[in-house]
Amino acid sequence: MTATIFLLRHAAHDNVGGFLAGRTPGINLGPDGLAQAKRLGQTMKRESFDALYASPRERTQQTARAVAEARGGMAVETAEALDEIDFGDWSGSTFEVLNAREDWQQWNSVRSLSQTPAGETMLDVQQRALGFLRPIISGADRRIALVSHADVIKAIVGHVLGLPIDSWQRFEISPASITTIVVGNWGGKLITLNEVTP
């Protein structure tokens, strides 16, 4: 059994980096983000995969639809396990406001010992993402694409590389990027990291 998994981060919404979108409803891609998602879809035409899954957030669904359309309209399956971290009442706050909060600083310093106001930890995020993947890729050769969020992708990559959960800041996952991993009976390996769509 060998599985190839393409981990795609959603395209950038209009104010990415300005505030913590989290699970705030109604965060859609603007014209630039939609164009970025379309370019990602064109880039992914070079790859073969038999299933496409996406987080339920609007920005991931829009990105996944662009990828699906580039492949002739394949189905997009929604996967709750690929959802953004549940940041609770941090969601929607600007980073200027968040950076003044001690609990936010703790979260970004030692995530292995921290949780969000909603009670979710990075280990929770990793466990739900891996729990979703295991049954999908077990027992057969598969090639699948997942459209998710930076920290979810980092949690998966960290596991494949055997990195501690606090290593999440050591690598970047950019909007509309492609990270590829291969998993077999021998374990997993990273093939590409943060391949940015031109």
C-alpha cells in the first residue's frame, strides 16, 4: 500500500495576516484569492488523484472548487476533521489585539502545554487530522488531495517528520501552497514542502 497525499492550503482571503479568521463564518476569497485558487487548480492539473476533500470553511471550499473545476468538475467532499483550529473567542481578533494577550503569547510559545479558549490543543488538531487520514489511505494505493489550513497541514507534516508539536514555527505553509507526502507500510516521507503556486 502506498498513498500520496497532496496537502493544499486555501488561497488567501483579502485580509490574511491582518486578523485571525479561525472559524469565523463568512470569510470568503476576494478577487485576488479566487485568482490564486484558480492558479492552484491549474498547477494541480499535472497531478493525478482520485479524491478531493476540504475543510468546511468558505475559503477552503472555494479553493477546492477551483481545483475541482480545473479537473473537469470532480466532487469535493467536506471533511470536518480538516477544519481550522477552533480558536473560540480569539477568532476575528486582530493580531495587534491578540499579541497583547498573555494566553495568546503562551499558545504561540509552547503549544504543547496550551489550548485555545475553545479548549482545542495542537495535539487535538493533529489527532483529528490523522484520524481522518488513516482509514482513507489504509489497505489500498491512493492519491488524494486535501484542502485545509496552515496549522492543520503543519500538524500532519510534523507527525510524518517525527517533529515535536512545538516545531510548528520551523517551516512555512503559504496560502495556495502544495505540500506532498507519501505514506506506505514502511512509514511516511515528505516529498515537497510549501510549493507556492506562481
